[in-house]
Amino acid sequence: MAGTPPFSKFEWMIAWRYLRARRAEGGVSVMTWISLIGITLAVFALIATLAVRSGFRTEFVDTILGSNAHATVYQSAEVDARGKLDRTIHDFEAMAERLRTVEGVTRAAPLVKGQVMGNLRQRNAGVEVFGITLENLKTIPRVARVETAQGNIDNFNDGIAIGSGVARELGASLGDRIKLISPNGVKTAFGTSPRVNSYEIVYVFSTGSYPIDKTRVYLPFGEAQSYFNAEGFANEIEVMVDDPEAVDQLALPLIRAAGDRALIWTWRDASGGFLRALEIEDNVMFIIMAILVLVAAMNIVSGLIMLVKNKGRDIGILRTMGLTEGSVLRVFFICGAFTGVIGTLMGVALGCLFAIYIDQVFSLVNFVAGGGVWDPAVRGIYQLPAQLRLNDVMSAVGLSLGLSFIVTIFPARRAARMNPVEALRYE
């Protein structure tokens, strides 16, 4: 027996007989089934949490990058001839051309921006107007998606493009004419009168971000300049790059290309606080879920201790026949580890199925709850996303198996060190 290799066939055979044995024969106890179910649910919860975490971050970043500029270039204020601070960009075409020459930049588009009130019949909504050319509008991924939009984007120069949330607020649809009302209108001898222009809706887009869809409106660049009394200048230049994650590395080249008064604001500056908070929350959630897996794995100890107690006579007989301490340890280690492995595999299967069919799961939950489970006005996105990643699944598997194997060692060592004489004394 002393020369047998670890985890020999007879060790697996003995462990399998113990696992198959009925409870009346001192086999697998109720505690073992409880630990199996506990590990299954813990691993399921861990994988589901990691999948939703990854999906939420991906959806959030994709919404930002697909609807907004990766970097915005504007100018520091200077005092104009009238003694007012001026941030406008008068050489916007030349500046945009210089920015396009920076390696890694895919687009540089001048913008005219302003906040006004939209009106249709008796309904009003505050909107943010972006003046942009048709060519540049087509390069905004989430705005130009034909599968989620209504109308033809090629007709943009003939009217106005609005977000689906704006259309919902105003009760507007394609072909309606909405009014844009700005308090900064025409200057007259009696003061400034509001400017009211009417535009036909030719395109309704949906970016997937509730705040953007609820407030954003696009006007042709020249029309926006006229509407906001901005003839001959732009407010800022939005820049798109090849690798948005590395946009900070392009900040200095962009500033150098833009000129002395240039300032830059990247998507990380705008959303960095939220992303950092999300990362902290991710780490905390992983720790909490890991504790949950540990608690479930500790149940293996209880079940295995009961198994060792019930099999005390068998251990004494096996030791008397020449079975080494190492062999006994490995037999009971297999019994405990088997619970961890089966529970982990079942948890992985449930977690992966949940991540894959999350839309159907939440549709069922929403139906049972009578609706209103997911409010996009609060969450910022229209549905709960989930993204199944191999490294997340592997980290859950590694954590569960690692904890299961570690906690199994202690009762297995107790069984191995059992004195065969003591074990057989009262038999």
C-alpha cells in the first residue's frame, strides 16, 4: 500500500462507494446536499453578478462612445472688442483640419450648441441643439443606426433630427413641424425678442441612452449658426479617435494641433467619476459574492465531518489492512471535493443560462410584477445588460473550486489521523 501512487483507482472506488451509500448506511448526509445546493446557488449568483457588471460597464461606455465625442476641443475665454468674454472658434475649419492630421484621429467636426425649448401643439420640452453637418452626423454610430431609427438620415439638411425621448415628450412623429424657441433672439430697439423657428422632423434616432434621447436635437450646421446668431464661428470641435480607451494619450497632440488657446475635455473627464465608482462597486460586489461562496463551501466541512464520524469503523478496518494516512486523506478529500466540483459545474450552467437569456428572465419578472421593474428614467439605459466573459466565468470557477478544496482538507486530515484502535474499540 505504501508504494501506491496518489489518487489511485481503489481510492476513487472507495470514495465513490461512500458517496453512493444511502443515509441509513452512513453515506451522504443531508448536509452534503445542502452544501451542494449552496455552492450551486453561490456560483450562479457570482457569475450572474459578474456578467451584469461587465454588461453594464460595456453598455455604459458604448453608449457614451457611440453618442458623444471621444474628446471635445474648445477655447479658453478672451475679452472681445465689446469687453465680453468670448470662447467661440472663428477659424474652426482650419482647426478641424489640423486636428484631423493627428495620428489616431478619425474625425474632427465643428459644432454649434445651444439649449432651447421645443414645442409642438400644447406640449413643451427642454432640448439641447447640436448644429452639425450631414457628413459628420452620419459618423456618429448610435445616431446613424438605421435599425433603431425612423426616417431617412439623408434628408437631414431639409429639417431636423430629434431623439426618441424628445419625440415621446412632444408627441411628435415624422413629418410634424416642431418649434424651437430661444430667449436669445433678434436684438431690437425694445430689447431682445425670443427667436422662434419651425422645422420639419425628418429623422428620429434612438441611442439607447435615456438622457440623450430625451434631450438631444440635431440641426444642419448652417441653420444652427443662423438660429443662434453664430455666423462665422463654432462653439467647439468634437473629435473621434481610433482607440477611445487611449484618448488621454492623444490629449497633448490634440492641444498642440488646435493652438495656444485650446482646451480639451475627454469622455473620461466627463464620466471618470462614475467609472471609478463603478470599479469600486465591482470590487466590493466580488468580495461579497466570494464570501457567499465561502459560506456555501464551509457547509462541505459539516457534511464531511458527519461522513467521517459515520465511517469511523471503516477507517479503522482500512488502516488495519494497511491503508496509509495519505490514502485515507485522499479518499475523504475526493468525497468533499466532488461536492464542490458538481456544485460549481451546476452553478456555472445556471449562471451562463441566466446571462444568455437575461432579457427573457426580466420579461417574465416584469410580467409577474405587473411592469415597472426597470425604469430607464432612473437607470439611464433601457434594459439590464449582461455580457458573459470567459475570464469572469474562470474566476468564479477558480474561486469556488479553490475554496471547496481548501476547506475539504481539514476534515480529511482528521479522518487520516484517526487512530484505528480507537475507531474499532467499541465496534
